[in-house]
Amino acid sequence: MQTPYRKPGKFSHIKPDPEITQAKFDELASKLDRLKNKTRFKAMEEVRIQAENGDFSENASYQIAKGRLRSINQRILDLENQLKVAVIIKTVKNPSTVAIGTTITISHNNKTKTYQILGSSETDPSRGVISYKSPLGQALMGHRVGDTVELLVNNQVKIYKILVIE
């Protein structure tokens, strides 16, 4: 029987951002350890139990258990590769320009907001964490305190002023 060829998904070619904090690195390492030492063994045991139930071609629960084990193994490979290429973001004391790992305070329309600029795998705008690859992050990179940055959003130019860089 020939296995069907499936086109890769829309975002399958995008590699994870290697820029991560030490905390994110530790979180991924613990997740990898948990997958390798606990989750995979449970899935392997489930496959073994289902294999004892007879014919593999008509055993749906065996096929499901095998699929679950394959996805766990793939996740382990993905995490190992991500940790292998990871670049730990180093924070700089008293930075003079906006860079990865800095926390900045900007003003826009008489409102101030504080953002931390990190890699794209750790973004959470609701908590004030934006990516250096985001439009605002890219526009702010390399600028100093007092600089104004123009950003085109929905055919409107928005002006941001950098107040503090930490």
C-alpha cells in the first residue's frame, strides 16, 4: 500500500526563532526531559498493549497509539533541534540603544507603554512582550532615548517616542 503524499502546510517551512531567554531555554529543556522520560514511555506501553490485541491492520486503537507515539517522537526531535540552535539573549546593563532583551518605555498619542523586546517564540503583547521581528520591534531596534520612530499601520503613520531604555 502506498502512503499518500501530503503537501506541507502553509507555515511548515518557518523555523523557530533561535533567540530565547535563559528561562525559556530551561522551560524547553524540562519539557524535553518530561517527554523523553515519562510521556514517551507511557505511549510505548500503550502501543505494546494495543499490539497484543491482534491484527494490526484492523486494530484502530493500535493505529491511534502508534500515531500518538510518532507525534511525541517528532516533538522530541523538534525540541532537541530548537535547543541545539538556541541563542540565549543576554541582557545589557544600561543599554544606550534598543536591542533584543531590552525593556523600553514609549509614548504614542500621550499614552505611555512599556515593552520588553524578545524573540518571537516568547511574545505576549498582553504582558508587554513583543518580538524584535514584529513591525514595532523592527522599527524601534537600534534607536536611542529621545528618538521618534514612524510606523505605517493600516495606511496611517503612527509616531512613537522612546522615553526609557532599560
